[in-house]
Amino acid sequence: MSATLTRREEQVLGLVRRGLTNSEIAAELEIATRTVGKHLEHVYEKLETSTRTGALARWNPS
């Protein structure tokens, strides 16, 4: 699997890896909580998973 994540999707996933909630990620990136959720939906689709844990397991940052 060689899914290409956007820079923002990688930022969001990096913050997920640090253990932040969607609300905390939104505050950190100064975006809406719903936007964080949308970024994660796209990540899940690209990485063919449906969970944060699954996304982290499949994510291979360059």
C-alpha cells in the first residue's frame, strides 16, 4: 500500500500519535474539530482502515 497523505493529514496523524483528541488537535492546528474529523476520514480511506490505531499501524511517514 502506497497511499499518499497530504501534509495536513500527516500533521493530524502525527498529533494522533502523540495521543491528542480531535479537539486538542483542532486547537493545536487552529482549525475546527469537524475539519480534524474530515482529515481523519480521508486518512482512514487512504490507509484502508477505520480506526485511529489502524491508521497509525499502517502509516509509514517518509
